[in-house]
Amino acid sequence: MLAVVQPYRFVSQLLILGGAVGPPFFVALFLIEGATRRGYDSLRQPVSALASGDGGWMQRTGFVVTGALTLGFVVARSSNCLRREGN
């Protein structure tokens, strides 16, 4: 039983860490991208406007990575809550 619990706990901790790292990663990405993108005005355009154009792949990748990290966090937290209810 111990061999099964330890890998589960490690993966759960990694997913929770990803949930903590995801939002600051996203903010850093759009701040850097917005500062270096020619013609982008952060006061007049939304962050999603950075997803268009030649450099848009970077912002789209940031959306996907942040979404995946957030979903991983939700899965880890919900499974931890369900495991505690079952005990």
C-alpha cells in the first residue's frame, strides 16, 4: 500500500505546484510579450490581442500551458478532497 500512496502523493504535489506557478507564469509572459510587441498598447487592447499576428504563437502557447496547469491543480485538489472524505 505504501508503494502506491507515495507516487500518488508526489504527482499530486507536482500538480498543486503547477497551479501555484501557472498564474505568475502567465502574467510574466503577457507583460514581457506586451512590452516587446510593436504596436501593442496595454491600455487600449486586451491581453488576448497578443495572440494575433506573427508572435501570437507565444501567447497562444501561454494560454494552453496556463490552462493545463490550472486544470492539473483542480484535479489534484479535488482528488485530495475526495480521498479525505473517504477516510
